[in-house]
Amino acid sequence: MKRAFLGEFEEVVLLTVAVLDESAYGVTITQEIEQKTGRAVGFSTVHTTLQRLEEKGYLSSKMSGATAERGGRRKRFFTVTTAGRKALMEVKNIREQLWDALPPQTLQLMGG
């Protein structure tokens, strides 16, 4: 099986799209990441990452209808694909294995 290689920010964006489900578009994704991580995130950074994840096959997108509130512009909504869900599960499993492999004294030093 081909392994999924996700950078940290790609993982955060992919997880955020999954969390937002049907309301995942550029602005809501950016806002959710900023709220959950406490990091200032540029919209252009999120947009570039969304494009890259779509090119990798982890996301799909569709355009909504134009709305008056957006001056007639349409929104691009994103959804996680089957490949994207598999990539998230793989990353989660790897992280869990690494955390489980930590020696007990390391956790004590970390205050755990």
C-alpha cells in the first residue's frame, strides 16, 4: 500500500475539512484552524494547501451557487475523499504508535 505523506499543516487542513463537513470552504477552514490552534493563518496559505490536497486526491471540491452576500461570487466547498480518510487514519495510527512507544520516564519529564 502506498503511504500517505502529509506535512503538519496539510494534516491540520485535512482534519479541519473533515470536522467542518459540508460547510468546509476557504474562509470557514481558515477561521476554524485559527480558533482551534491559536495560530494566525493566511487565507492564501490555506488555499494553496487545499489545492495541493486536492491534487493528491485527498480532497474533492465543488462550486456552490452565487450569492448576493458575496457579490455574486460562488464558494468552493471541499470534502474529504476516501483516499483522504485513509491518509488521516494512517497518520493517526503512526502518531499513536509513536506516543505508545515513549518510555514512561519521558512522560514524567513532560509532566504527564
